[in-house]
Amino acid sequence: MCAVPAQHGPDDGERDQDGHVNCEVTAFVLSGDGLPTVYVSGDNASVGVVAEIARRMPQIHVAVLFMGAARVPGKMRGRPLTLSAQRASAAASVLGVPIVVPAHCDGWAHFSEERADIVTAFEDAGLAECLREAENGSWIDLPF
């Protein structure tokens, strides 16, 4: 397992003294001998951060992306603090992954998008075949 950067808000968001937007967050890349490499985005909202991870680790097989475009009216002028559906599809494209699992995108009032928005964004980007949806608390089989 390797911790990688994440950014909890827009690229031009106000940064704290440590350079974090909103607060410190971490993403992860999980790997092991004979296993697929999995990127877990954490509460990242930046496609630029994802592009840097893809540059450093080009062999990612699965992306678990925190989506839902979480918004808090008093923070960042209500702009997304996590990936929107459209940005998630862009992140998937940048990563070049065959499988994307939407996560952390429902069940909280601050999510401004629904699973249908995710499906539409991935369809619009020509990436619908990448999505592997799972109900909360359930398992899905991956082809590895």
C-alpha cells in the first residue's frame, strides 16, 4: 500500500499553511504480488492530482473513486469538495483503467449528484463499460 496525494476541494481553493485545500486528505494505491493494482481516491476533487498519480503509477487496474460532488454551502462557495460525475469520468480516462467503482457518493445530505448522474457522465464520456456498481455493503466480482 502506498499513500498518494488527494485534494479535498477545487484546484483554486484557498490553501492552509500546509498547502491543503479544505483539510488534509489522503488517497491510496493498493498492490501486491499477483493482485490487481487499485487506486482509492479518497475525498479528492482534482483531476490534476489524478493525472500526477497516473504518471507515477501507470499500471492501475481498478479505480475506486469517491464521487457525488459533495458540497457544503459555506465552503469553497459551494463548489464540489469531491469528484463530480463529470470529473470522475475524466479521472477514469486519465488513469486509463478498465474498471471504475463509484464509492462514497450517496447516503449523505451534502452529495449533490446521484448514481444516475454518474452513469450519464460515464456514458457521455464513452466509458460506461468501465463502471462496476455495487450496493452499499455488498460485494462485486472483478475479472482478476
